[in-house]
Amino acid sequence: MSNPFPSANAGAGTLTLSAIDRHLPDAQIAQWNFNVQHELTKAMVLEVGYQGSKGTYLPLLYNLNQPPPGVGTVAQKQALRRYPQYGNITYLTASGNSNFNALLVRLEHRYNYGLSFLLSYMYGKSIDDTPGTPYNVTPSRSSAADPTNFRRERGLSGFDLRHRMVFSPVYELPFGRGKAFLNENRVVGAIAGGWQLAGILTLQSGRPFTALVSRDNANVLASVDRPNIIGNGNDGPKTVQQWINVSAFQLAPAGTYGNAGRNNLIGPSWKNVDLVVSRTFRVTERIAAQFRVEAFNAFNHPNFDLPVQTFDTPSFGSIPSAEAARQLQFGLKIKF
């Protein structure tokens, strides 16, 4: 092990390596919140609060052996590497940071007269300078573009959502034995009783993503480039064919990094309704059976995926796919 990577085996920069900071500290997260609750009625509570967090020593990847941008042949750029006998060296360090701030509103109606619901709303913003590791689902590259300036990576987190509202009601229909209506006739009550409706309404703003360049335009022997931004990329027609303003981007001059930031484009919003209709049958005093019909994306609303991020392709800015369409599920549950 005295010489694990001899230069004779390197092959003039063809050997790529992965490395890790030997003094890598543990990631740290600090969280704080302040909430105020107020009882509106005997069954309803309103809560308004603030929540914040700060992350430090987050995992950050960059190319330790990346040459500076500029013109030159491959051989000339290879000679400018920190370790010219090797190729790219993916280095894991812990210099990433993040912060999150949000306003939270929650309205809860506890079970009363057959109705209960929870209404939650968040207005928040999450910023970081690293997407974490390449194993995360991220709308930006896993490694930093410029290893000499990590501030260029500071932008919205890949999971940032400016607005998010969730409404989840549960309602037992007032029919049948022990209910307000159709409780006198035993046969009618047995048919009409035991029905329950429930659902989840989710509304949220779009997730951010990054415009990328596939070629090595900066000439750093790696694909790390982003384009130049010359306008408002989010000022687009918002159609499947063209979601963003593609005219707001242009290729940077050869041998330079583009000035476009990370995660500065916003994708389509999310609107979804899940519904459940169920009925409970009493088998014995201790055993009950429940039949359920569940509809996911009940109204079959199209929720589009992120647009194509690669600037130097004809499909840049278009949306090629969407999330699942309506799905129905039937179930039988035994309670005892």
C-alpha cells in the first residue's frame, strides 16, 4: 500500500478516482420554532407558527483535479491539473450549508357531528449550496461547477416549495342507527348506515431546477457547465411544448463558465385529490368489516414532471412526462 496508484498505471490521465476528506465532520442541523394556538370552538383549533433550520457541514462533491477554464488542447489542460498523472478526482468534503424559514398555519377540527379535518398551509423557502450526494434525487448536478468558488452553487434547494396546502377531511354520513337520519327503520338504516367519506387535497407550487449544458464548454475536461442567463427564464408560456423562456439563455463564450445560477427555474405546480368511500359492517360485537374504494388522483388532473434541463438540445424547456393518472383501488379490512 506504499504506492497504491503508481503513475505508470495512470495512463496519462485516464484513471479517474474518488476521494473523501479524512477529517470529514458529521453533518449538523439546528432547528427552532415558535407557535401560537387559539381555540376557536370546542372542536376547532387554529395554530400559527414559524419554523427555521440551519444545516452545516453538509456533504459537498467537487472535482479535486479539475483544471481551470480556458482555451487549450486536451494535453495542455491535462498538464494544468493539480495531479496531472490522473484524470478527474471526485472529492467528498463537508463544506455545504443550508437554511430554511417558513410560516406554518394549521386549522384542526376534531371529530364532532361526524366531521373531522386538518387544514395545513406552509409558506417557506429553503436555500443551500449543495444537493448532497449523487444518490439523492436532485434537479441540479451532484458536484460543484467551479471548485474554486462554491458560492456559485448557492440557490434554492431541490426540494424547495414556496407554497404548500393540504386539506384532509373525514366525514361520516348521518344515516342509520344512532345517526340523525334514517335511524327508525332497521332495514333502511342497515343499508344507509356506516358510510364514510374521506379525502386529501394537495396544492403546491413547482419545484426548482437548473439549466444545464451537456458539452464541456468551459474546457475543464468535465461536464459541469451552465449557460449564460440574459433574461427571465421563468417568464415562459407555461405549456407542455415550452414551459420556460428558452430565449433567456445563451451559451457562454468558449472557455468560460456560464453565469446562470443553480435551481433558479421553477417547474409546474402540483394539484391532486385522493378520495376514499368506505362502509363498515358490524359482524359481531367485537368484529367489523370495512369495504373501501380509493381513488388516487380522483379527477385525473395532469401533474407534469420537470421540463428538459439540457440547454443545448432542441427539447430544452419542454415537458416529456407526467405523474400517474387516476388509479382505483378496492380493499376489504377486518377490524377486531
